[in-house]
Amino acid sequence: MTHKNKRKSVANAYRKLTPIDSDIEIARRSKLNPVEIVAKQTRLNPDEVEPYGFYKAKINARAYHRLEKHPKGKLILVTAMTPTPAGEGKTVTSIGLAQAIGKMNRRQILTLREPSLGPTFGFKGGAAGGGYSQVLPMEDINLHFTGDMHAVTTAHNLLAAMVDNHVFHGNMLKIDSEKIVWRRVVDLCDRQLRQCKIGLGSKFDGFPHRSGFDITASSEIMAALSLARNLRDLENRLERIIVAYNETGEPVFARELNVVGAMMVLLKDAINPNLVQTTENTPAFIHCGPFGNIAHGCNSVRATHLALKLADYVVTEAGFAADLGAEKFINIKCRLSGLKPAVAVLVATCRALKMHGGVPLEQINEENLDALEAGLPNLRIHIENLKKFHLPVVVAVNRFLSDTSAELDSVLNFCDSMDVPTALSEVAVLGGNGGLELAKKVISVIDNNVQTDSQLHTLYDVNSPIKEKISTIAREIYRAEGVDYHPLAEENIKQLERHGLKNLPICMAKTQYSISDDPKKLGAPTNWRLTVRDIKVSNAPGYIVVLTGKMLLMPGMPKNAAVERIGLDDEGNTYGLS
């Protein structure tokens, strides 16, 4: 199809799109299949499925043992341009793409992360897709689900309690109370808990020392759970957690506190992926929830590997934009797990492009071709970055009702100029039918790609010096001119090198709202330097966390939090999650 004809089809389709009901209304009208039927679609055996009610289930280890030597399908990675408050619809696109592949009579499974209660109550309400491309039961997934988040929170805080208990009862390990680095977590946004002094009161109340809380999604245990292949692998990862440093400056590990066994008991069910379905009954594995801006932002290795054994095509997503999610997916998840995506789908919107071109949020629905053109360099950088990993790219233009034909044509022409296949995604309004063009493009790229698995390219040598790895990411992905380090970061780099912990991948903790480390720098920033504030090792997942700019591991709630819009109606139904 020529671009002239494509522009004509865009205009015709634009006239046909109409507003739809709210997400929660669509979710309640959707006819769900019993989870046993969904499992049967995936070729899982009944004894491999442990139902949690009618529409949710855990998949146990029997499935892994049975499918160990089964051939693998193709992995489709969905990522996005730099997000904005307008919302880009990466999860919606992932869900709709999986539904569309199913309509093409291809065996497919969707794999996503679990939402955190932090942003659910804080920034944006629900995180289970939208319109006619949702994962269901939406209320359960957005709230307590199968208890995985609570299991991680409890295991994490049990370890923190045991550290303090050890010091209280004689401190045989000679832990320096000023160098206890294992903080506590809670699955909420609460800035008041970032910095605390605990153990106040009498000597029977413990010993005073500084501590604080991070959000559960940033927990090292969450990261380890999402990267663990099995229970034994998880146990080994938990044992090597560094909880403190002793009086001579040597690390103290979780295994020295005789607590890992109890932590494993808490996590034994949480390691198993959760099975649900979409609005069109497409099977979906939703498991683990590390954030993409402060952790590696992917669903679990365990869920992804299992899906690839059960389906010909597996759709997954990485958190936030390609500079965060996709970079970490390749350099961390793929490096540590052996996973290799066959194609990357990059989600873009006219609304986001206009915001990156200088349009304020309140004017986002007005046509502005000049601003859109000014925002296109942001999309260009993400396309270029994905190609650096030797990944073929398909751009999905997630269409909103306010998009004009001229705006859509501008994006399509730009992608054509970069020699990148592109397709409109209308899955929020039309479900899987709105993703058929995208699905056909994606499958065509996979089928026609002569690239071998060995050609997937990681960005840096993991054995390179820490600063060299950080510099490579800053220069190649963020386009920074250089990197500046605060004294604390310099000190911690030397400490990691001294303890033999330097040969690990890098996990950048950076704002999601800019390619730079400053959320106010939109578009494609130039002439700037990356600021590294602090560095710490996450030894259980096996990477080094680099805190940049003003990034924090415990978000705060906005002035008008989403929690204010959530409640129950007279019939006991939840509202406000969409």
C-alpha cells in the first residue's frame, strides 16, 4: 500500500471511530471464560493449574517439567516513545496485539507485569489496559490479585526485622548499625516514609538507627523473583542479598541470618505465574511487577519462558519508554535469562509527539502539526536505539479519537523516511480487530527476518568497569555528553569494586518522562550531562542500581491522587479504577 493510499484509509477510518464506554463498564459487560477453559486454550494440563476462584489461577512447576524440551515460539517486545501525562497506551497496544494475533488463528499468549497499588492509588488508577483491550478480572488484577505483592512485601520486611533482631540480641556478626542498608518496603506511595529513624523508645523497643521505606516494586526481592528460573534459583539469589556492612566494612549477607528458608516459604506460591484472560478471552500470564524507572521493568522470566513453550507468538512489554524498559530488557533480562525477542513494537501517539513538541496537556486534543513535527526527534531516538540492539522495529501508532488525518499522515511519513514498518493501532476502540494491520506487519517482519538469535546485541561488556558501562548507556541511549558523579556515588563504586561486585549489568534509575535525567527536558535533549547521585548493588537479581537525577525509590502521591476517585457503589462494585 502506498502512503498516498494509506493516507486515504486513515481519513476514512477516522470518520468511523466513535467514543466508547468507560473501561470498567466494558470490563463488566465482557463474558469471561472459566479459568480452566482459558488454561485448556494454552495446552496446559488440569494438574498444572491451581485456580484462585473462577477467573484466576496459578501455574505450578509441573508445567515446566513437562515442557522442558518443548520448542519455543517467537517473542514480541512492546515498548514505547517517552511517556507523557496524556498516556500512550503501551499496555493497551500489547493486549490488543495479542488479541489480533489470535484472530489470525495463531497460537498466542500475552505476558504482562502485575500492577502496583502505589500508582493505582497514586498516579493513574488502574493498569490493566483499556477500552476493548483489557486483562480481566480488572478489579482483582489492579488490587490484591493472587497476593504476590503482599508476599514480596512480607518476605522483604521479615528480612529487615531479622537484621534488627540480630543486632538487638548480641550482634554476633558485628553489624555496624549505621551501615544497615536493607530498608523496608510497602506497596504504596508515601513520601513520609522515605527517611525514618526507628527503634525509638526504651531499650526493649530495639536500638535507634536510620532507615526508611521503598515501594515494593523496587524491592530487591521483587527483582529477584522476576528473574528467578525456579525455587532453587530464587533461594540462591535471596541468600546473597547484602543487608548491612560489619565494623570492618565487609558485607553481611542474608544467608548469615538463617532467615532465607522462611522467606522461601512466603514466596513459594508467588514464584508461579498467574493466568487470566483478556476481553476477547486471550490467555494472559501476569506476573511480578518491578518498575521500569527504578528497576528492570519486565514481567517474570518464568512466565515468559513458559509462554514461549505453550504458544507460537508471545507478546510482552517492558516498562516505560525504550530508553528504560527496552534497554533493561535486553541488557538485563535477556542477558541473564537467554531470552531473545524476534521484533520490537514501538508505540507512539500524536498526543505524545505534540507534548514533546511543546504543547501543554490542556491543548493536546487540538491539531498542531508544527508541534508534532517538533516532537518527532523523540521517536527517532527510540527507533535508532532499538536498532542498536539489532532488533527489527515496527512502529504502532496508537490512535486517539482527537487525532486528525494530517497528524497521523505526518507520523506515517516520518516512519517511512526511517525505513521502519508502521501500522495504526485502534485496539482500544475496536479490540483485536483494531490491531490486525499491526499484527500482520509484526508477523511479516518475524517471518521475513533473516536475523539469527545470536545477532541480538547487548550494549556493553558486563565485565567492563562500572563507569564505562554507565557512560555507554548515557552516551548511546540517552545522548548525554558525559556523566557527573556525586561523592557518595564515587565512594560506593570503589566499595563495589573492593568487594568484587563490579562485573554486573547496570540498572538505571531514571525519570521516565525524559530521555535525560530531568523530567522537564522533553523531546530529544542535547548539550546535557547525566548526574549520578548514588549507586548500590542489588545482589539478588544480580545488577548495579544507578540512581540518577532526583530519582527516588519511594514515590510520593500527587496533590489530586487517584485514590480520591476510587470506591464502592451501592451494589458493592468498584469504581474509579479506570
